Amino acid sequence: MTGERATITPYPDGPLLVRGDVDLRTPDGEPVQRNRRTVALCRCGLSAIKPFCDGTHKAAGFRTEGD
């Protein structure tokens, strides 16, 4: 990516917003292609495009605590 410092911000009742220079990998160590500088990672477990968020958390009523 660009070399900028990475930040991860939990979005209340939603995904993790990842900004900056990070290397995303699958559990098997394979690289995950990023097409944007900021990506939203699923944390409800219901997204059809994991590891990315597709908004399913809204319809599922996913809730977080203490963000």
C-alpha cells in the first residue's frame, strides 16, 4: 500500500475499519487482495464476501459491547 501507519477502528454494531498499510492474509497465509486504502472487515461472521463486510450485520441485528 502507501506506507502510512495502520489504524483499526471498531464501528459500533458493525465492521472493523482498517486504514493504512496492512497485509491481509487468509488463515492459510494466502494474501487477500485490497482494492482500497480503507476496508471494512466483517466481525458478525455473516458476510457473503468475508473477510470484508457486506452490510449483513444490519439485517441480522448484530450488536457490540463497549466499542
